[in-house]
Amino acid sequence: MRLNELKKARVLILGFGREGVDTFRFLRSVFPEKVLGIADRLKMKDLRLKIKDRNIRWHLGEKYLKAIKNYDIIIKSPGVPPKVIAPYLRKKSSFAQGYGGQRQKITSQTEIFFENCPGKIIGITGTKGKSTTASLIYKILKEGGFKVHLVGNIGKPVLNLLFSAKKNDVYVYELSSHQLLTLKKSPQIAVFLNIYPEHGDYYQNFKEYLKAKQNIYRYQTKNDYFIYNKEDKNVRENAKITKAKKIPIKGKYYSLNIAAAKAVGKIFKIPAKKIKVAIEKFKPLPHRLEFVGKYKGIEFYNDSLATIPEATIEAIDALGKNLKTIILGGYERRQDFKNLAKKILESNIKTVILFPTTGERIWQAIQKSSRGRVSGNTGIRGIFLKEMKEAVKIAYQKTKRGEICLLSPASASFNLFKDYKERGNLFKKFVKLYGQKTS
């Protein structure tokens, strides 16, 4: 959406978190006297903001969505699900099309940035691995001497960067499906790593989730590039949509991230030696199969960002036969744990520590898969707990020297923890509290 479209329209910022605040500050700089609507489910005292502006129309609290019908353009924050908005539009229509009927439009900070940015955008998406891949690409371009910015889901909000954006700037943009949802323009270089069932609480079904992801390449031209995981069936088959030059990659877990980053480096004609240096200097991001340390002879790994079963399966494969204890479970998003249960039964895992709510379903899947087995790992202990402190304490009791304990929940965190970061940080805190580092 171009800025001149916002000039005379009645504009509502829907969701006033980190991105919503950045959107407001940007619009206020561009339109100093414009009346702007701000809607959020939180009340003013809970927003913890000190904004004095006579040209704000506040719509706060549990009835905040009722304000939608009074505005022409709604700038939606990623955390607000489309199905929540739909009943309040003037005329119901497909949210993915970005229109609410009768001149109403749904847009986002990401769409505004894409439409107004003079520089080159590299978009990275995937159910898993996008943060690591975006960071690797950023490091490689930095090593290659480019003026590069890391933005989006991993970096800082982007709109205020438009004030200083130049044609030669490169923006490495980590894109969630929520940010892709309203896009009508795709990045010049799109990276699509993988797609698994996720965000069942946000989208109506997997098809709707996939459709949002497709916007990363749907509007590309023949002068653009599409880097995709040829081993992911859904990614590979849907790649036919784009007109861009296709670059297939393959790999599992970290090797897939590296393959994608290398492909981007080659597009920018960065020498192989510099790409290698950037990769060697790269430090893995926290909460992504992060080695916490060796305490009392036990190796501990924090994989709190594993919020889907497929990510946990990859972590189990990566750590191998010494993995004996795993901490699983969390917020319910209607995921299928059948394959994870089979992987656990095929592994050497002996102790499964389970958090609510999905912990119960994971254990049921393990029990169901183990019925009738005459070989394999059938002597698994399931332990149900509700606190990370207790989980780590039990992990020390059940895991022997020379073995591995892994936090890889295969579920989101929101029922017991603020987010995956808090969950991972608490795990690391109690690992260090109960253990004495030996190497």
C-alpha cells in the first residue's frame, strides 16, 4: 500500500504491541496532524505507554474490534487472527485478498514497507529455520561488503527505516505467515525452507496457512529469484506458481539453512571464501538446539523453539543414541504427534517428561504406537509435571553421566510460559542451578 492511499483515508492501527507502536510513530511522522485510530484488547493501564496525542482515537478493552467498521484502512498487527476480524468488517469477504468490502482494506506494516521500499528485499519464510537462515544471510552479505539490515520477525520493526532507505540497501526480512498474509508484492529474492502444520489456532486449516505462505513468491517477476527446499513436497509443488528464476536446495536442519544462505550469497556474487568465513564465524541462535553445557556428566540442550513435532523429530535425529531424556508438551494447537511418537520409540530415549496440555496427547500417541511391538524402545517412562524447575530436577535424577537431556517441546509455550524464550531461559537457569559445570 502506497503512502498516498493513507493520506485521506480513515486509518485504524489494530493491535498496539511492538509493531503497532512502530507503525503509529511512522504514520505520525508522515502525517503530523492526521487523526489515527488505535484498537487493542488491552486497556490503557495495561499498555504501559505514555503517548500524549490529541489526534488519537482510542478503542481499548474487550469491545475493541467494534471500531473496525468505522475505518477505511485497517493496519493489522501479525498477532491478530483474520478469523477474529472477519465478523466486524462492513462486508464479509476473503481476508487473504486484503479487502473488507465497501472501500475497506486490510493491510500490514510489512505490506506498507514492501510497497514503499526503494532497496532490495530478501524474504525468508518456513515453519522452521527462518531465523537462523535470515541471520546467516545477513552475516554473509555483511562479509561481502553490502549495506544490509536484518528486519521483520527476528529484527526490528521496519517502517521507520523507510526514512533513510536507499536504492543500494538490502533488507533481510524474516517473514512469518502472519506477516505474509496481506502482501500484494513479493520480495526480489524469496527463500522458502519448509512447511508443516502449524498455527491451528490462527488459521481455519492447513490450506489457509499454506496460502498465506505462498505470498512470498506469488507476485514475483521473471527478474526475481526463488530459493526453495526441493525435498519438501508442499514447497516443491507450489513453486510452480512463481515466475521467478528457481534455485532448488536440499538439506536437513542446519544444513538446509546453510544451503539457502549460500545460494543468496552466490546471487550477490560474493566470493566463496567470504561466504565460508561468514558461516564459520556464525554463532547459532539461542533456543535452537542450543548446547547449554555439561553438568554432572550430563549434556543439556535447549531447543525451546521446537514448537512443532517435526522440529523435535529433527532434534532427536541430530543428537543420536546418547539422548535419553526429553522434555515435551505445551500449548494446544491441534497438531498430530503420531510420527513423533514413532520416532521416540525408535530412539534410545528412556524418560519422557511431559507438560500440559499436549503432553497428555503425546503420551497417548506413544502408548498407541507401542502396542504390539516386540522390539524397539518399549521401556519408556512418562512423567507429568507443570513446572520447569521440577522438570529439570527430575531430569537430573533420571539421566546418567554420559547421556543427553533435551528440551524440545514440539508445542507452543503460551499456557505455562510467556513465550518460547522464557521457557528456554528457565530451562537453562535450572540446569545451571542444579548442576555443577564439569567441562
